[in-house]
Amino acid sequence: MSQSGNFTSGFFVGALLGGLVGGVAGVLAANRISRTDADEAANFNQLSDDIRQNLADMSNDERMEIARRGLEDKISELNAAIEEVRQQLGSTNGHMTDYETSTMDS
């Protein structure tokens, strides 16, 4: 019986100490993360202000050209991804799909 009492009291003391150490570690980690997030937000706001200033300095034609190039890049990325998936799907069956044969004929 005495070992059972020692185990129970040791268990509770360990749980309390572990909770205390874990709580302190959590507070320290949260504080560090909070400071890092605040620094990142300040850097992002500065970058955002710089981008806004650069956009304000550009003419409408320059902004439209940049937007057009960005869209063309995204479209080419999407086309490449679609082609890659089409090739993967076509090779899994070992033969060409109806779509692939119709595009090769034209």
C-alpha cells in the first residue's frame, strides 16, 4: 500500500511540474512567435507601400503591360500543367485518348 501512495503522490507532483514547465515554455514560444509575426507584418506593410508607390509612378500602359505579361506567364504555366497531366493519363492506359488523336489530326 505504501508504494501505491508514493506512486500517486509522485504522479501528481510530476504532472504539476510538467504542466508548469510546459506552460512556461508555451508562453515563451508564443511571445517569440508574436514578435516575429509583428516584424513580418511591418516588413510586409513596407513592401506593400513600396509597391503602391511604384505603381503610382507608372503610367496606365506600363501597368497594363506588366499585368498582361503576368497573365501570359500564368497561362503558359497552366498549359504546361495540363499537358503534363494529359501525358500522364494517356500513358497509364497505354494508348491515346480520343482527344489526343483528334488534336494530332488537325
